[in-house]
Amino acid sequence: MANTHPNIQGSEEVQEEFFKNLKKFFPDGNYADQVAEVLCISRDPAYRRIRGWKEITLAEVYKLMRH
């Protein structure tokens, strides 16, 4: 089903925007490694979330925002 409201983004766009903004708060080192560490996952699943290949959960968003 297509998004018909011009001001509401799909989940992929929201996730992309979330990680784009979050990156500002992880300035040092490898961003994916830092995300992986906070979420207690390996680098590959972190990259999948950052690239939008795997949907991030609300619990993961919470962990990243609390960091």
C-alpha cells in the first residue's frame, strides 16, 4: 500500500533519517562498531540496520538514544 500522505514517511525513510541524525552523536571511530557495541550485536547486523536492510526495533532505538 502506497503512502498517500505527503508528510508521513515510510519506515525505511524514518530509519534512514534516524541513523543519519544519530551518526552526529557517534563522532569517533567506526560508526557501525559503535552501534554494534550499544546493541550487543556484531558489525554485520549493525550495518544491516544502518543501511535499512533490517528494520530496527523500538527497543534498539531506545538503547541507541539512551547511550
